[in-house]
Amino acid sequence: MSFIDTFEEMLVLLFAIAAGYAANKLGYLNSETNHRISSLLLNLVMPAMIVASVLTNDDLPSVAEILSVLGVAAIYYAMAFLFVLAVPGLLGGTREQIGVWRYAMAFSNVGFIGYPVAVALYGPEALFYAVMLVLPFNLLSFTLGPLMLGGGVRFRWRQMFSPCVVASILSLVLAVTRLRAPAVITESLDFLGNITIPLSLVLVGSILAGQSAREMLGSFRVWALAGVRLIVMPLVLYVILGAIKIADPMVMGIAVVQMGMPVAVNGSLLCMEYGGDIQAMAQTTFLTTLVSIVTIPLLAAVLL
């Protein structure tokens, strides 16, 4: 897929984000509805999509291939956390801001934007690999995330067992055992899960609508972080995976593109919940999402 083709796919996704932005500005959505939609996505709709991605796949990879994908996921997060240790201290700022930089290095928007981008670039069969690659995301983001952003004051161990975590583990079990649910259950989960991508993109737009563009574009630290998050990290992962000769180019491509996603939208919600720097997180989310409209097609041009 060429740069132009990928850019056009990104414009389709951008249209859904713009629709959410407009809906917020017109008063159809607000901060309260954003929280409700986010809860709906994370607790019901996205888990359905994750499980359906396995149940509807008639050509699942072998157990060896699944373990290979999980091995790539381990490399993915190990590299990300090396950046967590190295970059935030160089950027500087307040303790709360450094917590935001750490979160931004660790957690990209692998779900709300990463899934639709993976499908747009590699087709529907890419969804299963994307789910496997980001299996650790929910566990880590809802456990380490609060520790990074707010000191873990309100951390609860039950956060480790969110519906997305349970659904991801269940999807792995189903993939390994080749178990299948009755057709009506599979179709129901698939039907519900199909709204995940458009609804999540609308949510991203609505969240961004609450921010001032002037404030979002005014911080040198945020621009530097965006460069590392969107360009440096995926290129470093590309070199690492190329050096160890990942056999499946689709798995390698999905991993690199996922690494090049903007900062996870969950960060803003966690800042509100655990007392992090909401403004710094909003700036980071806005700028990385905006710039990724160009950087993601550039990454795809390198990979495809």
C-alpha cells in the first residue's frame, strides 16, 4: 500500500474523529457522555470485539505462531519501558508532567486507533494479531498507569481483571484450544463488536474537542515527546525486529505500526481518576493524534 493509499485510509479514520469533534462542539456529546462511552467501550463493546476476532477467524494461526506473536509483544513492551526509563528525565518538568511523559512512552493508542489502522493496512485477518500483540496493554496500563500518573493512591488490584483483560486472555485460550461457541453467540459478539472502531474514533474526537489548539501546540517538551513516540520508537522497534528476523512480515508490520500510534486516550481518563496532570496529558494526546495523521502513512510506506 502506497503513502497516498495509507493517507487516504487515515483520512477515513480522521473523518470519524472529526465527527466526534463536531458532535462535542454541537452539544451532542460532553465530558459526561465521553466517560459513559468510554466505559461502554472498555467494559462491553471492545471485549466483545476481542473475543469475536478469534471466534470468527476460520484460519487461526498455529500455537507456535501465537507464541511467536506473544514473543514479539514481549520485545515490544520491553523496548517501550526502556524509553520510559530514559526519555522523561531528559524532557524534564514537574513531577506530574514527568509522570505523563512516562505514560506516553509506555502506552500508545493501540485500541481506539491502533485496531482500525491495523485492519486498514493489512485486512480483517490482522485484527487477531493486533489483539495478541496488545494483550499486555490493559493489564499494564490499568496497573502501572495509575502508579505513573498519580502515585497509585487509588490503585485497586481488581483493576487487573478488567473486561478487556479477561476478554484478551479468553481469546488466547480459545485460539490455543480451538474451541468454538455456538453460531448465535459468535454472530452476536461480532455484531456488537463491530461498532467498536467507529464509536472509539468518535470518542477520540469528542475528547479532543475539549482542548484549546493554542495550548496544545505551545509546548516544546510535548513536540519532542511526539517525535520520540511517533518516529523514533517505531523505527527502533523496526530495526530490532528486523535484526532478529521475524518470519511473518504482517506481525512485524502490525507491531511497528502499533508502536507508532499516538498516546493512549486512556491516559486522560486515568489522570482525572488518579490526580495526574490533565493539561499535560491532553496536550500530549492532542498533538500526537494530530501528527500521526502524517507519520502513520510514512511508517506504512516503509513497511509495505
